[in-house]
Amino acid sequence: MADELKSTRQALGDTLISYMDKYKDNKLIVLTADLTGPTGLLQFSKSYPGNFMDLGIAESNMIGVGAGMALDGMKVVMTSFASFITGRYDQIRCSLAYPKIPCIIVGTHSGMAIGRDGVTQMGLEDIAIMRALPNMRVIQPNNYTNACEIIDYLLKNDLNSPVYLRLHRQPYYDEFGDWDIDGQNITIYFSGCFGREVYNIIQRLNSKGISGVSAEIVRSIKPLLTPIAPTTKMIVTIEDHSIIGGLGSAIIERCSEMEINPKIIRIGLNDIFPESGKPEDLYRKYKLDEDSIYERIIYEFEKLHT
Amino acid sequence: MRINPWTLRKIILKMIYQKKSGHIGPSFSIVDLISKIFSESGDRILTGEDVLIISKGHAVPALYAVLNMVGAISDEELETFREIDSRLEGHPVVNKLPLVGATTGSLGQGLSIAIGRALAKEKLGKNGTVSCIIGDGELQEGQIWEALLFANKYKPKNLNIYIDWNNSQNNGELLFNFNTQASAIDSIMKDFIFNRVYYFNDPEKIELNNLNKKEPNIVIIKNKKGFGLPKEFEGENSHSFIPNEEEYNIILKYIEKNESEYNNG
């Protein structure tokens, strides 16, 4: 199947399988809380049952058991939906972050993309919660290919702290090629599955005569490794997450530290819970589809230049 | 190793009194147990082969005290209890002091970690027993039951779970009575979860040398919070009370009397 049709949650299962095929690492253990299929682990659970464990609908226990296994030297990957796993904040805080336990915490079904199941299944504040924890890294790949690379890297290297890995349910593919790197007018920072939309938006802005627009994919939200050009006049951040505490906030924090003052527009969920619906309807209603984002950028850009 | 539980009480009392901070009652109620555990397997705990997790993390002074007695923590270091830059935090922190077994303090989490450690030892072919001390109040946390159900399914070998049944929690008497008897929890455990449940009515009569090594064990110890304090200080009020100088001297005298009786007995 072409990469276009694969999701980052599938990257989890696929990369775990290829890692085990190659290294037969008896220290690897992958934990699920009754969500084997939805987290992309069905094939892995069948191919490597000795390295897989279902702990049932008990995420708090899963986090503690994972912590214990890591303390005795295992390479632990614990998985659930982003909302459910980060929802056990105190367990992550006390059992993983404070003792700096090396492990991978995977939250799938991030953002609104699950659609019809509704808000309780959507990870919408998970970046904010995980960012607030010392010792916690926060990583979000933007498509299947780089998700495989990132997961492979995390499995092959000794971690010295916990890592929160934010994955997605939906298949997504983008081509992030050589874009106009002169971001003098607008720099777009996005994290997650927005590459195609951002590419299209830049083309549309260029056609409207707005040049000097660049884009950066942010995969490591914490630590924030993406450089910010001090001369850019306007920054737009895009995330399938609340505008409070996520990528947008991280960028604002960095600009403040750099003592620069571009106009900053955070695009995401505006401190509002969405609802059940088809994903495309949700992205349109809550202004996270390509047209809404484009119109918002035009509006803010024109406001800045009048 | 022969660990005098009264010496442990003396060390704990001094540690907490000096800093005017800590939990005397909960720490006192586990010293007989800790003394017995260290008699059985102290040398393996010190090498890291065995693991001791205090899920009721506020009772960690008992562990610091026994580690001081066996020389793993110096007297000088003991004086840094709850001070800044110390390894001896108010609740145990495993990456600072690996002998604590797990970072605990938010109740209900330590048992899951203990089970994870026991399973990992099995999977990796390591020897070693994992012991976990939980409080009876902690049984109110849902995660404890998640952990027990999980342990029942995967039955790690070499896991011992100790329940300090002192019929107390921070606010006073135990809120949910479990039919008011520790022996009732014993039957819940037997019928519902574990095959091996040991029940001791008197902390001073704990015997640990015939615990099963093929399945997890539950050991319930019926106790009084602050066991080992003079009668007037025992019980529900001993959770986080700090004695004044006069009270301190009364308690110290009482402990020292028992300490020498234990040594002579």
C-alpha cells in the first residue's frame, strides 16, 4: 500500500514489527489498554505475542506497570488514545515524569479526526498537559513516513526520559518539499497532519500577491527545536488541538524568550469542545480546514498591513 | 540480619522530630513488617536483587531508618531528611535512591509498579522478589483494584503484597469498612483474586518464611496506626502529628525501654 494511504498509528505497528524482525529484542514490551486494533497493534500482537500485553480497560495500572517494567530494564511502549492516556495525568506525573523513567507513551486519535465518536475520544488538550511536565518530551510526526523514522529512532536509542508521542487515526500524506524559505512576511508553524493544506495555502497566498511565506513542520514540540527567524513579521501556528498550551503557546513562549514581537495567530480549537460529526464537517465548523485557515491568514495579514 | 523494630522507631522519631515534618503514625505501623522483611532478605534488598516498594510513600521514614541501621544510609545523610538537595525526600524518589524501589506518594500507584517490576524480572530471567507495602486506606484508590485484577491474570511469581491494616487514614478512622474486619478483606482477596492470603493479627508475630514462591502472596497485618507509640499517642491522631519537646521525651523513653527489652528478650 502506498504511503499516501497509511496513518501514523499504522506507523507504530509497522515500525515495531520491523524493529523486532531485525533485532528480536526480548526487552521490548508493548502495552495496550484494550485498544490493540485502534492503536495499530493488531499485527504486532500476533507476530510478537511475547512482547505484547493487554492490560484491559485500566490505563492507570498500565502506566504503573510500564514504569515498573522500565525500572527493571525493559524497553516499554504504552499505548492508548491520547485523551485516555494523558488523562491519567497524575500517574504519568508521579510514576513516569518525576522519576524520569525512560519509556514511550503513545497517544493515538489526537485531534478531531475520529469524528463521529465524539469529544470523549479526542485528544485535544494532550499537548498542553504533557508539555507542562518536566522531563517529558513531546513529539508529533506529520505523516506515516516520518512517523516510522521517529519511532525507529526512539526504539533504537537509549532514552533517558519519558517521551510522549502523539499519533493520528487518519491516513495522511503530504509532500514537504522546497518551499519559499523567505518567510519575511509570514511563517507558518504547524504540527501534525496539515502539510497538504499548508502547501495549498501558500500557493493561494502567492497567487494573491503575498510572497515571503514559508512554513516549518514542528515535530518536536518539547523541546522546541524549530528555529524562529527574528525578522518574520507574522507567525501563524496550526494544530489539531486547543490553542491553549499547545504548539501555538510554545511558539509564543519562544518569541517572548527571544524578545521578538511578531504578530502571532494561533489556529486550533478556540477553547471550545467540538462534537460528534463527520471529520470534514468538524474541521469546517471549527475552522481547521484549508479554506478557513486560508481566510483567517488573509484577514489577519490585511489587518496587519492597513 | 536482626533488626530491632524499636530501634527503627527511635530513628524515625528523631528524624521526624528534628525536622518537625513527617508521618510518625504510618511509619511506626510498618516497622515490625520492615524488620521482618529485612531479616529475611535484607542482603538481597541491598544488592538490588530484591525490591521493596512502599506504596504508602509517606511511611518512607521506616525504610530510611532500616537503611540507616544496616549502614546503607549514614547518620550524616539521615540528618538531611526532607532537606533541600537531599536524597531522602519526604516521599521516596527512586532515581535519587534506587533502594526505595519506586517513586511513590500519590497513593494507589505503587502496586502497579511493583507488579511491573515482578513481571519484568520474570521476563528477563532475573531472580529477586518484589515486595510492596500498601495501606488499608489505599484500597480506596481504584488503581489498586486495577492492579490486583491484573496480578490475578498474569500471576507474577515472586511478588508479595503487604497490607498494613491499621484501620486509619488521614481524616481518622478508615472510611470504608470492608465489613469492619480485616479478615473480611482476607476472604475478598481469597475468593476474588489470590490463592495465597496470609493474615496476622499481631504485627509482632509476623512470619514470612513460608510465603509461596510460585504465585503472588497477600499478607494482611492487622495493626494500629502509630503502633509502638505510648497508648495515649497511638491511633488516628498519630498520622502527621509532631510531638513537642515534652511529648518527644515521653515517647523516646517508652521506645528505649522497649528497645532494651527486645534486645534482652
